Amino acid sequence: RLHLDSPTLELLDARDSLLEKFARGLAARKAVDRKEFFESTEFFTRSRHKLRADGGGTLVDVAGGHGLVGVLAAIFMAERFERVIVRDMRRPAAFDEVLAAAVEAAPWVEGRVVYEEEKVGPHAPLPRGCAVACVHGCKSLTDKIIAAAAHADARSIACMPCCYRSTADSAPDAVRRALGAPLATDIMRTIELERLGFTVAWAAIPPSISPMNRILLAHRPEREANA
């Protein structure tokens, strides 16, 4: 777990005092693993410039687990997102610790983050015009999230897929054989996102944090002011 004696915290001092304060709150509570902390913070750092939503702004951290990505958005992007939803099938106890550490470091977070114990699907649609983030949506879950986001006319999507077994079925055999399932799958996802009207870019977190490190960043063109 991330703890107060971890050398990780010393690396944060020069980067961002607010992030360091939040990290120390997490460490005091032993709320998350070090790997999860780095995965979430590095993902957020590389995707935040693309995340936006309509109106006052809602961001949904789908399959969010402990909710660290959503809480980071509530801390550092309060001017862009009035509301953050963390959605997963089960609310872990760690979420309450993460949120408490966030409110301690950044009091404006209080009341802005909610947890929804829901699956992704037609029975529980995403808010219209939202921003969608997902770290390590396993196998086809990433594809379900993309479909749900497109159905909700999401303005932006940032996802870091994982567990690519049986996910490249739609890719041509030659592409799958030459490039392997992970790369072939994300190429097909990019094609689908562009078909749905998104502009797509790729980014990555350091492979030393996770080998499943590719981020798909998709956003729609800005709406006209009088639209």
C-alpha cells in the first residue's frame, strides 16, 4: 500500500504541492496500492487536457473501483466538471478513504463526487454530453463503455484498456497475426471511434507502471455556441 514512509511521496514534493498533500492523505489512510496510485495519476495527467463535457460538466469514472481518477478530476478540474460520478458494480470501502483524503486536501471536492453501483448498459445510461474515463476496462468492457459513451453523446472519452484476450475478433486475420491482439484491437477501436464522430489520439503511461499502458483519447468537435 501507499504509506507515509514510502519514498514515492518524496518524488511528489517538487511536482505539485496539492497532489503531494492528497497523496499524503491517501498514505495516512493506506487507501490504495502504490501501483494503483501511479496508474491513476499518470493516466489522469495524460488525459486531462482532452476531457471535457457539455454545460456545467459531468465526468463519469466508469469501472472506477476506488474512484481515484474521478476524485483527481474533482480536485484539479473543478472549473470544468461540476459533478463527478464514479460507477462500478460494487462500492469498495477504499472509495470512502480516497474521498476523505481528497476533501481534506481540497475542500471544494465535498459534495461533488457520487458513487453509482451500476453496470454499463442500456438499463443505466450515462448522462448526456458527459466526459468518460476508464482505467483498465477488462476485455470487451472497454468496447461496452465506448458504445455507452457514444449513445450518450459523450463529448470525450479517455480509456486505458487491458486483458485483450478474445478482443480482436473484428480485426482482419493478417492484422491480428502481424500486430498481435492488443495493437489490432486498439486499431479497430480507433476506427470505430472515428466512425462515431470522434477525433482520436493515442498516449501511454510508462510501461514500468503497467504493461497495459496505451490510452485512447477521443473527443468530439466543439459545439457551436448557439447550437
